[in-house]
Amino acid sequence: MNYTAGIDIGSVTTKCVVTRDSEIVAKAIARTGVDSEKVACAVLAETVECAGIRESDLAVIVSTGYGRRIFKRATAVITEISAAGNAAYHILRDGCLVIDVGGQDTKIIEVNASGDISDFLMNDKCAAGTGRFLEMMAGVLETDLEGLSQLARESSNPVAINATCSVFAESEVVSLIAHAAGKEDIAKGIFNAIGSRIAGMIAQFSARNKAVFCGGGAKSEALKQSIEALSGRKITVLPEPQFVVAFGAALKGASIKKEST
Amino acid sequence: MMKKQEGIKSSHHKIPWGSSVKELQNGIIDYSTVAARYADKSALLAMKKVYEIAAEGPVPSTSQPLVGCLCNLVPEELVRVCGGRPLRLCTEDGMCAKDGDEIIPGDVCPLIKAICGLARKDVFERLDLLVIPAACEGKSQISEILSPACQIYLLDLPRSNDYLKSANAWEKNLAEFYRFMRNRYNVKPSRRELMRECRSTNARTKVFRELYQVRSERPDILNSFDYFTLSYLSFFHPPESWLSLALPVLQETFRAAENSVFPGLRRVLLAGAPIIFPNYKLLEVLENAGCLIGADMLCSAYGRLYDPVEVDEDTERGIIRALALRYIGGSLCPCFVNSGKLNDAAINLVREYGLDGVVYHNLRLCQPYDIRLTMMRQATKKENIPFLSIKTDFGQEDIGQLKTRVEAFLEVLTAQNK
Amino acid sequence: MRTKRISITRRIVQVISIILLVYGGYLFKTKQGTDAQTKFFPALSAPQGATSTASFKKGSILWPSGDTPVLENYPPGLVCRFNPNGGMFKACIVHFFSENLTWRTHIKYLLPHITLFVLLCFLLGRMWCGWVCPIGSVGDFLTALRRRMNLSLKRFPNGFHRGLRISSYGLLGISCAISAFIGIPSFARYQCYFFLPYCQVCPARLICPMFGFIKPNWKDFSVLVSSVFTILAWVVLGLFVAAFFFGRRVWCHLCPVGLINSWFNWGCGVELRKNSIKCIKCGSCADACPMGLTRMYKTDRNEIYTESGCIMCMRCVEVCPRKGCLSVHFFKKKITQSHF
């Protein structure tokens, strides 16, 4: 029975992944809401059912994320940082720089050649540089993240957004709209603004490692392009970017199981 | 004494140290509760007395004139020898910070706000004099805001902390301060009395260094709450009484250390902005995560108590100069231009005590420590020392985020140690 | 303050040195006033045909008071030279150079002394100045007196010390030039006035006899040259003493003996090393240095920081508040280090 589960209880969404022999067999996602324990149990149940097994077949359950200590059924607990690093190393089999853009925070994690986390940087206080910024801006342009990315793709002359704070950036965008700047150019400018924040964080790490992208933000091609252009580094999006952290937790479970046998 | 303006002092806020409903509502508990909480966590019986004193609040009742000081830059020997009771006013009381926000709203370091907020607790009324060294911007500027509340002496300091450039200025400024104190309190202390105060400080230094050493070896016995509370007591207790409280703690720690072995937990260096009672939020997060503090570089403990006064020239000016070199010259405060000193000290401490990494604590909106943060990050990276930066203030709302960072850092340290 | 181990040892060595320099010659004398060779140092006897001091005018300030030319004889009072009955062994190197430049002594008589001198300097550098020199000890006593009197130190800027050192080169140079000049046979008649030109103005000439309870020869106004030297000697002594009420070891920057010793500070056996990462840059070391040196403070490398001005008093090591930051080594082996 080599099934392990990893559950990432984030502040916005809860993700769960079940693996067998370190391969993903099932995954599920739900909004966390107010009762994170209940949602976590539900998501776990859904994933387990999707995998075609019972919960008792799981050897180890590892929880991670903001609500990791609330989930009582977890066998072990690790931070999202380690989880993301685990998953990235498993996929790449080499040292790398993991860029995790989530809804509420952004993390840059440096993994060394042996698979250990050697350094990390978190931005969780300021909205600029996180998915929240994109959500706010998408709202101003009366669209959503998908729509924002679409708009940005069609831009040829992005505007520069000067404000560093997302609240001020919002007013700047509103005034740009009022001055009849093109929506596409504003959208691209928004991605450049967030991209430059993230590029600034990336610049604190050495350039020798391969850069990989995960988290909700990684679903946006426009964001990836902005970060690549502004940081001057080639970025690879990991498969199933939003589930990478949960996957990493499940992999930790697998290694715990291996150690105990 | 100057007439006080109403804007600074607000009579309906006459709250003794910790029994405010507002404090409880904000999740900040009063001093007795805080002290009792950490006294429970302590493994040492001798710390009970220390926590009891900490619970009484930082303003001692004394017949001597209370001379408030900020930072460690004012040699307290000069105050003591004139018969004053020095009181380091730097506080990290969240309630005071909120009060201080009413006095100086805006993007200002919370420590500065908390100092201003002391006005609401009528602390400045009880001071005979407040000595403010022109250290960081915040501290230099509040001298004007606080002047209606209290007699202020601004101790001017050159920007550069280089002995070669600034030692004469330090000597001159301190001599002027000393003259001011002598005139104010109408005393003529002899050199012998000054030397006695210096020796008293040195006796305290000796004991503190032993505490520092035993703490680095057994941070499980002398935990960070005990250590910082003991250091905190030196803010308002002269060396003799501090010694009478610290020696039993030291002896008990030695005894306990003999009978047990250190469980191999991770030990880190705590650097950056000061941590002062009752703001032990970060300490709790670290201790609960199993990341013990093996050494620290904070001005609230190490910077205040670790170094002795070395008098070479025992003329009066010579003693004053020696005090200047110890308190100002040797200061690690980032408000001075002293490139590289902070990094060297951090790397030296990590190597000397065999620590696993550096946790750099900063207060939000503190520019000097922020800039030093980048420099230290680069310096530690070069030496392959794991580095974690924590930027926070006195509120409790970011505990979850702190826990994530500290736990992730611990995972880094554990992996490195394998 | 805390235990000053090095300073206490240094004081003891200073006192012993004065006693040995002043009275130690008695250990080696054969018979006072005779021409018998010393039985311990036959190789150090004066060469044949050396100009006898008997040709000097009586009453020259080079002689302590009295008729007998005591200069060539035993101590007490003559720390400048140790010369039982005409041997060549001198304590003061400047006296040695001066005298032999004038007398054009053959090199084989000079080698033992020079070798011994160079060997001691190679081992100990300028430790003579800090640990042995009698007028240095007098100076340290005057410093203690000044502190007792609560007279504050006037710190001189660096340029002042550099100026003194350059003057010191001048002093040594002129002194050697004069000594060599009067050794030329056609100018030998000036020897009675210009012999040992530096020694005539050296403050030790007037201070050290007092250790032996001998009255120094204060004045000689018989001829112009002697008068000039007399006045110069007073001025130098006055400045020497006065400087100790404003500074510490000011004279040592000017002293030609110190100058010669200082050439050996680089590469000598006694090494003062700094472990820079422990340094908190408080400046106590530079502050305590009686020679006003600052390299131990300025340097950020782990290196030997002895400069040419360093008299090896090791006050810097004593006052440093951080354990292991400054240390004293003898040929790479650590002897002691800063501690608290």
C-alpha cells in the first residue's frame, strides 16, 4: 500500500493530492471558506474516492499550508516551502528556483542539488506581487484572471504602472482608463507591474539554478512572460501548478513511509 | 520643569501598567499576565522574582530623580554618579504603540510610537529629565514632540561611528552632558566615584558574559524569555541590584546543566531590531517551533550588557572618553555609518558558538535595520550561513505567517544538519 | 579596573632594567680605575691606538661632575655605556655609532656588538623602548603623575607624530655626520667640542645619573660651542618633561635610539596580531596606545599590526574588551591575548 496523501490547506483554496509510488493518481480542490477542517476532510474524501481507494489505505497523510495544524487527521506537517521544494526536486531531479505565486502570497524557494531547501523568500504582507493584485486589477477592468491574460496578449504598447502599492496602483489604473488608454495595454502593464515585483524577489537569488513556476498564478501565461522578460530568466511551468504544493506534501509522506520501513 | 501641553497628556487615559479593557480587547494582555505566562514556561525557580519585578512595569518607585534615557548610547554611569536613577525608556508595549499612534500618526517605527505613547501612561511626568541621543531619525525627531511633556537633553552624536573621526566629538558632547548633569543636580562627584560606577558596570558585564555563555550551551534551560526578561531588568535596575537577581539564576542554570544533556535542537543567532518585554511574540514562535536562540546581537540584551568599560586614562576626561568608546564606539546600532561591523559580529557569533543560522528580526518601517538586512543577507550567503528575515511589529495578527517562516527555516536548518 | 597582567610585568621589568643598567656594571668590573682588561670580555677590549679620553678638556658636559673623566669608567649613572676599562661594549646604540664614527674603529671590534644588537632587535623589535629604556620608564612615571593631577591628555594629530619621526631622522643624520666629520684627522681638533654630539643634548645624560645618586653636569659655558650644547640640552630636557604633561611618549617619536630600533619592528620575533572578525571597532586600542598608533584599529584583515612606532607596551592587547581579538605572539606561538 504505497498510497500517500498531501493536503494543502491554503487561505483561499484547499488542494489535495493522492499519490501511489510517487505518481499522482488523484487530486481535488475546493474553496477553504470559514471551516477549514471540514473542507479539508471533504476534499480528502473526494480525492480518495477519485483514486478508487479508501482513506484507510493511505499510509501517510501530510498536511501543509496556512491551516496545516488545524487538520487533525494529518500524520505529519510540513510548511508549503518544503513541500514546493520537494515537488520541484522530484520533477526536475536537480537544484532549482521555485517561484510560487499564490492568491495571498508569493514564495521564492531555492532548492540545492541534493534536494534540500537552502534559502527562501516570502512576500505575504503586501498584496503587490501576489495573486490578490491580479484579482483586484482584473476587477477594475471588469474581467477575471483569464480575461486579463487574454487582454494582455493582445497588447503591443504596455503602459507603465508606477505605483508600488496595489491600492495606489488601483487608482492609477482607474485614471488610466479615464484617460482612454487601451485595456490591452493596461492589462499588460498590470502584468509588468506584478512581474517586476516578483523579478525583484528573484534577483536576490543566484542565477545558476533553473527557474520553475507553480501556484495559482502559474496558470497565467501572461504572468509567466512578464516575469521572464523582467527577470531575464527562462521559466518553466511545472505540471499541475496549483497542486504542486499538495504533491510535495504527498511526496514527503512517501519519504516518511520509506524511512519507517 | 516645563509646563506640559494638553495634547501630549490625556488624563482620561491614566492607566496603570496593564488593567485596560482596551488592551484585553486587542489581545494584548497586561504585564502581570504576560509575566506570569513566561514565568510558567521558565525552568528556573530563581526567575520567579525576576518576572515579578518585570510585572510591576518599567518605572521604579524611587526617591532618586528619574532620568529617562533612550538606547544604550547614554552612559548611565554619568547619571548614577550624579545621584540620578537611569531608566531606559525603550518599550515594545503594543498598547503604548497604539497610544503613540495618536501622538505621531504616520509611517513611523512602532518602537518610536511606543515611546511617545508612554505619555499616556504619564511616564514623562515622573521623569526629572529625558536624555535622547541623536541616534536614528525617529529618536532624534521625537525630542521636539516630547519637549512639552518633559525636560529633554538631546545628546548630539556624529553620524560616523569611526573612532578616528568621531572620538573627540563624543568626548566633547559627553563632557558637556556631564557638566549639565552636575549643574542640574548640584553635585561634584570625584573621579573615584566615577571609577566605582565603571567597576560596578564591569562586575555586571562579567556575570552577563557567563550567562551568555551558558545560554549558548543550554538554551533549553535558560530560555530566551528568561534571558530577555533578565536583560530587561537592567533597563531600570542599577548593576548591584541586577547582580543580586542574576547571580541566583546563573547558579541555578549551572546546576541544572550539570545534571542533564542538551537535546540536539537547532540553535540560531537572533540579530536585528531589539526585542523588549512584553513583546515576546517572535521568541514564542521560535521556542515553540524548536528553534532555540543560541546567541543574540540585540541592543536590548547583548549590546547593552556584554562589554565592559575600559579606562586607560583615569583623568576625568579620560574616563568620559572611555565611556564614550564603550557605549558609542562599540555600538552596533545601524543608525551609525559603520559598514560591515554588523555582518562581522554576526558571522563571528555564529562561528564562535557553533550556531546553525541567523534569524534577523526587524520592525516594520525601520529603515536602518532594513538596509542592514540586505547587507547581512549577502554576507551570510557568502559564508553559507542560513538566513531568515522576519519583519513584524507589536500586533498579534501575523503570528500565523511568522510560524510558517520559522518552521520553513527550521526545515532548512534540519536539512543542512543531516 | 581589571588585572593588568602585562602592565604589571612591564613595570617590574622596567625597574629591574634601571637597576641593571645603572648598577649592573659592577657585576663585571675588575678594578675600578685601572687599565686592566676585563676578564669576561677580552674580545671587547678597546683597540690599540684609540684616542684616549684623557685628551678631552676637563669639565666637558660629557663628564658627570668632578675631575675624573668618569665617562669611560663604570656605572653608576652611565646607562649609555657599559665599558669596564676601555672595552667597547655600549648600552646605547647611538653612542656606539657616534663614538666609532669618530674613532674610525676597525670593523672587527664592532662586529660583536652590532651582532648582539641586531640579534636582540630581531628577537624583540622595539621592546627596548617599552620595557627597558630608563627615560621611557621615567616618562611612564610622569604620565602616572599627570593622571594623578587630573591633567587631561592632549591628543596630537597624526601629522605631528609623522613630523617628529622625520625630525628624528634629521637628528640621527646630523649627529652621525658630525661624528664622522670630526673623525677626519685634519679636523680632530674639534673633537673636544663636538664629540658625541647627540649625547650632549640627550635627556638621558641629565636624568640617568640621578639614578646612581650622581649629580649630572648641568652646564658648561666656557666656550660658545659648549654653551650652545648646554642650552640645547636644557631645551630638550624641558620639552621632554613638559611633553609628558600633555601627551604620552612624545619623545619616543623623536628619539634616535628608538628610530634605529624601529627599523626592526617589521619582521621581528614579537608579533602583535589581530583577529579582525572579533573586533567591535570601539577604538579602545588606538586610544590606549602611548604612541598614538591606529593600525590595530583600522585594519580589517587578520594580520600583524606592529608599526615602526610600536614600543611593544601591549596596552592595546590589555584594554581590548573582546577575548582573542588582539594577541601577542613570539615567532607565531601565542603568548597572551586580549581577554576580559
